[in-house]
Amino acid sequence: MLEASGRLAIFGPSAAYLLDFEKVFGQAHYLRGLRIIDPDPIARLIWKLRWRRLPQALRSRIELSFDSRADILPWWSSQPHALRTDLHAQKIEAVLFFGLLGQIELLSKTFSRPTASARQAFQQCLHAFPWASLHDVWSWPNPNTQIDHDTQWLNSILENPHRVQIEWTLTPRLRHELSFRSHQPRRKFESTSSTS
């Protein structure tokens, strides 16, 4: 869990259409800092507009910052552990991936690490952090086409059994199946007590 001065990073939230801002951030009393990492300038603008609609007391409690550099993720960073370095430098205590991990193979960057080693580096970077992911599992752009978003690998690295499947219908013809998975690192006393 986040401490009283908790800082949360959200990767790839787009304009956060699935978030009820006032409900989510209004009830997150531990949250003091929110860092949004999204390369889309339009999405960042919509975030800012939605954020301004929140009560002033809530906005003044949570420091909001933006970053457009998704290239710190191991798929695209020349340094495999740049993500961990960046999270520590920004004093981030928890991470949420919002749709991004279901789109990895669709995004193109100048540098590309092989999928298997990128996934391994990703897991190593986040091992000590509480983190969660809301991601596409399947999508149907039309009734005759089904797309596998290649996110089953998350089931093996997120040992927390908490899993939620969500059906998201954008139009009568376009729908997505989403999954929410989370990871809570083991505390030191838990790992030592299990070996005694």
C-alpha cells in the first residue's frame, strides 16, 4: 500500500475514460502525488481538463505531473532497468498500467528489445513495487474478427489471485475483454517467517 505521502504513476491512461476521477482520487486519501506517463498530447490535454473539474481541495492535495516518455519501458529502452531507475528517482511507490500492456505489440518505437527479455526485465523492474494492470485480453473490431492481445503472460508473473474480467462494449460491433491483475510485493517479515 502507499504511505501517507504516496506517489502513484499511471502508464498509458489515455484520457482515462474508464476512471471516475472524483470517486477514485477523492477516496484515495493516501495519495499525494500522481504522475501520468502518456505520449499522446491530446490525451494529456483531456486529462488536464477533466482534472480541473475536480474540487479545489482535492486538486491542491494531490500534485499532478505529466511525462510523455514511454521509452523507459524495457520493450523500448536501451537500458533494460531504466523503468526501475526512473520510478526510484521520481519517488514512485505504486504503479498502474492502464490499457498499455495490451497494446505493446501494436506500438512501434525506434528501439525494440525481444519480447521475452523485455518481459523478464519488466518483471524485475517492478518486483519490489505494488503494481496493477488493466489490459486488453481479446478484442472484436467486428463480429467476424477476434484479436488476441497477448497478455496471458501477465497471469504467470502476477501471483496475486485477484483477477477481474470486464467486458467493454464501445459500439454494438466493437467490444473488448479486459482483465485487471495486481501484484503486492511480499514484506520482509513475511519472507523471513516463511523460511523459519
